[in-house]
Amino acid sequence: MARTQIEAARDGTITDAMERVAERENRDPEFVREQVAEGQAVIPANVNHDALDPMIIGREFATKVNANIGNSETTSDLETELEKLHTAVHYGADTVMDLGTGSDLDEIREAHIEHSPVPIGTVPLYEAVKQAGSPEAITPELLLEIIEKQARQGVDYMTIHAGILAEHLPLTDGRKTGIVSRGGSIMASWMEEHGEQNPLFQVYDEICEIFAEHDVTFSLGDSLRPGSLADACDEAQYAELDTLGELTRRAWEYDVQVMVEGPGHVPMHKVAENVERQQAVCDGAPFYVLGPLVTDVAPGYDHITSAIGAAMAAQAGAAMLCYVTPKEHLGLPDEEDVRDGLAAYRIAAHAGDVGNERPGARDWDDALSEARYEFDWRRQFALALDPDRARDYHDQTLPEDNYKDARFCSMCGAEFCSMRIDQDAREDGEMASLTDGRDGTDLESSPAAEVNRPPVGTHDSDGLSAVGDEPTGVEQPGDD
């Protein structure tokens, strides 16, 4: 019996997870199987994660969005962490990474796996540092112990910083911002202290064996990603990428699924180059990118500058986008920051799918446009990516119910509303009607994937612990 999704796919078997993915993506199950078998897509689905609703990550499927959560030494507890999970999934996260570095990590991780309908990812290196007391005190044996424990708990994918090698470190000396990956800096510190090769690289085959047993997916960490535009596409970044390509192929030999993480900070004209290079070097393994941020000058607005790069990366072939919040580089995000970050990235992901002409992806846009032209305000709100935000903004100036039937909003008013003027002219016979005899977009029969149909993010918190009203902090996505 196959132990992993990729092993089953290579054997010609369509698993229950593949059937469910095909349903969610509106694709043929055989196509799903072929993509998984070839390593072009992954279904992160640990055999111990019973609450999971399987999903797929791959360039031929709808673009996915990850949200990072996690506690620290000074903030949050189990109750708060479950609320973070609820917030992330409610606002549309397709996967959630727990980057916690505080106390009660096992209890919190197990609670996430028990309650989460989406895949849970982790960075086991963080727990290793916490147990060892310092990066230098880590041992290969400790790393394997923690990785195996998290796999048994049900973690679906893990970021493994095995691609940064001792010979890469001198290549970072001329950078403006050095090594900005938390995991990368830990591994670099260890190698400098011990004068040995990266311990995660040393025990990589043993990690593959653990992952194969539990069907954990690799998310190969980009330890040398650029932390500024000046460092993008440099020798250090691409040297590590070459190693990640080798590690991808080694994992496939063990029938283990792989996706590869990417930058970072990249100017617009080099975003597509990054995606295309990764796809070539890593033989088409799914690319999972942070942003990338296309400018360094916008602290407080990095959810916007990074969403620009994310949309470009999605159109170029990136399979999953790791969200960035407005607090990136500044502080720990609260619940509203998470909401804004996920909205920006759901927009980027959807825009990429529309740009790639995914089947049915634009139907959602067309349905909302029809509601807008018809002044069907209630349907507009219902179709919006964030219905509550759309309704709240409208009602700030026109809150009464009668304005839900009005043929104008407060921006133009009744006299200067262009759509009302256009409709009146068409009704007077001066131009052809746009609605007579024309059927509206039927989203129920749309071939679009679930993530390209409203509503996005419908998670309710039934079964989760009771939570308070205080804002919750979420771990910075740039820190994995």
C-alpha cells in the first residue's frame, strides 16, 4: 500500500484526497493524479491530520495563499492561537504555518491539527533552537527527533532549511542586508561555529524517510533569499536554488512530495525571471513565494507592495503565495492586519488566475460587475471578496435600507452617476440595452475552482475554544 500521495499517483492510484481535490478544482481526477505523480503539484496531507479537507498546490491549479501564525515568548496562549487559526482560515487562507517560538508548542500544534481544515506547516528548526538553548547547541540527532515528533503529530508540510551550504556563506559578504531568513541565519551561525556542513543537509536522507512514513511534504526553505532589491538574483540566492533543485530530486527518489520556497524582495522586471528559473532548476516542483516585495520604500504598506509582486509571480507560474501584512518589518500584526494581508493576497492570487485564463476564474468578476451595473447592492456585497468591508464602506455614508435600492452611491451622487446616465440613455432608445435578453453569469455552473468563487473564507469557529475580543498577533511571514 502506498504511503504517500506521490507514491500512489506513480502507481496509477487515484486516492480519496485526489478525488476531493479534483472536485474542489473542477478538474479531472486523472489530471490531478498525473500532476502529483510528476511532482508538478503537491497535496499536503499528513496521514495523522484527521480534520483536513485536502487541497492541492501546483501551477496548473488555482493559486493558493498561506498565512503565518504563531506565538512568542511574550505573547499569546492556546486560546489566542486557536483564534489566530480561525481568523486566518475565515479570511481565506488555504494553508496556515505555525511559526511559534514561545511556550506550550506541542499543545498548540496539536490543537491546530485537531481543528484545522487546511494544511498546517511548521519550521521544526525553531523548536530545535528553543530546546537546545542556542543555534550553536543544535545537533543533527535533535533535529531528527523534533522532525519525527511533528510528523507523528500530523504536520502536513515543513520548511527545511537544507539548501544553505557552508560554501554559500562567503557569497553573502557583499550584500546590503545579509541573510534575512531566520532559519538561514540559524544554520549559517551553526556552520560558522562548528566548521561543518549544514546539519539538515547532512541528515536529509533520514528526513526523507520520516516524511515518507507520514506523508509530510517538503517546503524547501530559501535561506538566502534577498531581503532588499539590491540583493535580488545574486550569486548567493541562485547558488542555494541550485542545491534546492538537487534536494527536490532526492526527495522524489523517496516518494516524498516537494515544494520550493522563493523570495523575498525582487524588482518587478525580475519577478518572472525568478519563477522561470526555479521551475527550470527544480523540474517544475511547485513554487511557494513570499511576496515578492517590489520596492523597499513602503513600511506600513508592504501588503500592497508585496501583493504587486505576488500577482506577477502567480501569473508567471508561482503556485502558492505567502501573505505579507501591513506590519511587515515593523511589528507583530493584529487581527485587522491579518485581514488586510489576506485580502491583498487573495486579490493577487485571483488576479494571477484571471491573467492565466484559468477556466471560469473571471466568472466571479463578471457576476460582480453585472450586480454593480444593475445597482444590486446586496448582491454586490455578497459577491465581494470581503463582504463585511464592502458593506461597511457603503454604509458609512448611506446606511439606510432605502439606499440599498438606490441607483447611485455617495461618490457621484444621483446626478453624476455614470452607470445611471448610461442606463437612462439606453432605456430612452439612444443606445442598445445591455440587459434585455441576456443571461447573467451563473456561478453555480462555473468551471472555476472553489477559491475562484465566492465566498472565500467561510470558516466558523464551532469546536474551537471560546475567545476574547482582544486583537491577536500573528508571526511575521518573512521570518520562516
